[in-house]
Amino acid sequence: MVDFVALQADLTAQIEAAEDLASLEAVRVAALGKQGAISTLLKTLGGLSPDERREQGPLINGLRDAVQSAIAARKTILDEAVLAARLRAEAVDLTLPAPPRRKGGVHPTMQVMDEMIAIFAEMGFRVAEGPDIEDDFHNFTALNFPPKHPARETHDTFFFAPDETGERKLLRTHTSPVQVRTLMSQAPPIRIISPGRTYRIDSDQTHTPMFHQIEGLVIDREIHMGHLKWTLETFVARFFETEGVTMRFRPHHFPFTEPSAEADVQCDRSGGEMKIGQGSDWLEILGCGMVHPNVLRSCGVDPDLYQGFAFGMGVDRLAMLKYGVPDLRDMFESDVRWLSHYGFSAFAAPGQAHGLS
């Protein structure tokens, strides 16, 4: 005969002695598992006579219920102990000084350039680069600048002293020479952007002697102005992270494109803020146009077979618009207070998964 009182007392003592959830689980398996003591008793009921089942059944089921209740109560106590220990381990001492602020960060210009590259990469553009020091052909002649154009003068362009052959190198005034080098080194179709530093003799609230540009070039058969407008409208909506962007294109003149246009974006300047995609004001943000046939001929591309468009925009200026920087010159003053305020975390790399900014 089984002493149910003694068995219950023994199992209850084991349950109370369990110091953690693993020990409690071992007791449960020993009592209620497939080969456990109580499970074994339950299996014997089938071989008993009806009178014996009426006598033994309530005793065994009562033992099982008592053990299950004891296990559940002990588990609740152990769970609370585990939670209390975790809370103690993760407690924050609010009297401790704040952790030091990060010393470094990503400059707004570099952040915005990464954002722009990420957007154009999604649209199928690849990045092309070229030298900062250029010659007259790549910077002016191949881009259809006439001989007496003002940009060729020293009041606009940084020239070096003539070399032994009499040629004057210069600091590139735009990243368009990269487009020329690409056209001369590979056959169409071409779809590139050319980010980088550019240099012009100018300095005020919205101009600096050194600044950053991104220019784009698409060359293929049957390219037209509609492709250009779609590309720029898609970029602007993605960059400013709003679907309600309205753009307008005004006729303009650039030596290297024909027809040429400047693109404005709808904005609201009221309340001391610049809000893109609403209001009744307009803000010029870029220049663009269809690549001039003379540029294609200078680079060895037949304009009767291939057409294309180009565009250019200032990275620093777009950074000012998007992140509220009031003066372009502050971006190059190396003031750590300014950099601490406007800088970005190095872990905030723009991408499709977590957004741009």
C-alpha cells in the first residue's frame, strides 16, 4: 500500500526546498512527468477492481492536485525573486553624473551628401569622381564655354601660375569636368552623379570660396526633358521626405545645356521657418537642362544618336534648407559648439531600412 500522506509530505518538502526554477522543474518532472511517481500511480488505476478504483482514485487525484498547486505557488515566488534580482541589477542611479557628450560627429554637409548619394543610388546612378585641380579644356572648353566667358577670368576662378608650357591649371569651378572625363572614357548609356568640392571666388551668407556640389548626367538614346523632370521631382520629394513637393522649371542659360532651366521648389517662409511643400513662395535649388550637342561632340559622342540631361545642385545649400542652418560660412568655421549642435551621429548613416535623417 502507498502512504499518500507521507508521499505528499515528501513532495511538498522538495517543492519548498527548490531554490530556482530549474530545481522546481526537476521536482515537477519527478512527480508529474510521464515516469513520475504520481503518473505511475494513475496508470495503476486501470488494473484495479471497481471498488478499489473508487477508493484509490480520489486519493491519487487529490495528491496530484495538491502537488500541482504547491508547484504553481512556488513558481510564482521564484518568478518574483528572478524579477526582483533583474530590477536590482538594471537599476539606474539617478544621482550619478550624466555620461559625457559625444566629442565628434558627422558634419551636416557630409550627412546630406550621403543622403543624396543614397537617393540617387536607389534610382540607378553610380558615383564618379575626378581631380580637384583641372585644366582649361575639361573645366571650360569641353563644356562649351566661349573664350571670353567671365568664368574664365581671375575674379571668378582660382588659377595657378602658368607651368613650363604656359598652361594655367585651376581649381575646378564645378564637378562637370567629371562628366566630361566619363563621356570621354566610356560609351553610353551613362547614368552617373559626381559629388565633390568646388571652388569659386565668392564669399557671403550663401556663398563660400570652397563648397560642395553634386551633379548628375544621363546619356542614352531618346532621353528627353520629361525624364529630367521626373528624376528631379522624385529626388526632391525623397530628400525632403514629403510627398507634397511642387516644383517649377524656369528657362535659364548655361553654356553646357540647351534648353536650360532653373528649378524652384514651393515653400513657406512665414513664422521664421522654411517649410518645403506648402505656402506660396518659391526657392531656387538647382540648375539643369539637356546636354548641349557641342559638349557631346567635344567628348566624342554623336549627338544624332545620343541625347541626355544634366543637373547640378549645392550640397551645402540643401543642408541649410533641410536642417535650418542660417549662414553657410558657419559650416566651415570649425566651431565645436556649432558642430555639436548641427552634427550627426556616425551611426546615423542614411539608408532605405531606417530612413535618411
